[in-house]
Amino acid sequence: MLFSLRSNNKHHSATQIIYRRDVTVTCSNVITREQASRISNQAREIGVPVGVMFDNDTEGENGARASIPLLAEFGPVQYTWSPLMFDGEFKNRQPESMTFSDLKTILNI
């Protein structure tokens, strides 16, 4: 299931959540404390960690570095992809550009 949480702050982009059996993934460049809490609560309800799958570019990496500690305050978190993972296949890619086949590779489903 895929849906978006939208921040009331116009400076924050929509945060997408992708559910699967053993991870909940957030996709964006940055999240707010409120979004981190909501995402973590939803993941906890279904018994999975939050995976961070921000844009796979410099901005996304910087956002992930800032967001992972924030998410970790609320529950388990894992880094889902980076420019170096998967032999660089997804470097500079955005989550919204992923095909179902790409997602299956990244999320190991």
C-alpha cells in the first residue's frame, strides 16, 4: 500500500510510505518531527522498522543523515538505499522513478 503524509509546512515535501511485511519505508528529502512520530507509530502498530529511502542524491543523503536520528528517537530505523548500494545502480534516482521491479530489488520482495 502506498500513501502520502503531507506536512503543513510548505518547505517540506510530501512523505511517501510504502508498506510491506517487514519494513515501512519513508521517501522524501526531509521529514518533520511530527511526521517521524506518525511514521514510527504506524510502523510500530504493524511490528516493523521504518526504512529511509530518500532521494538518492546529495540532498537526499543529507536529509537521511538528519532524519535517521530523529526517527530513531521513536523506534527502529534502517537505511534502505544509498548511492553506493546495489553497485551504484540507483545513484541519483528518486523513489518516484522506481519501477515495481526496482522496488522488488531494493526491498528484497
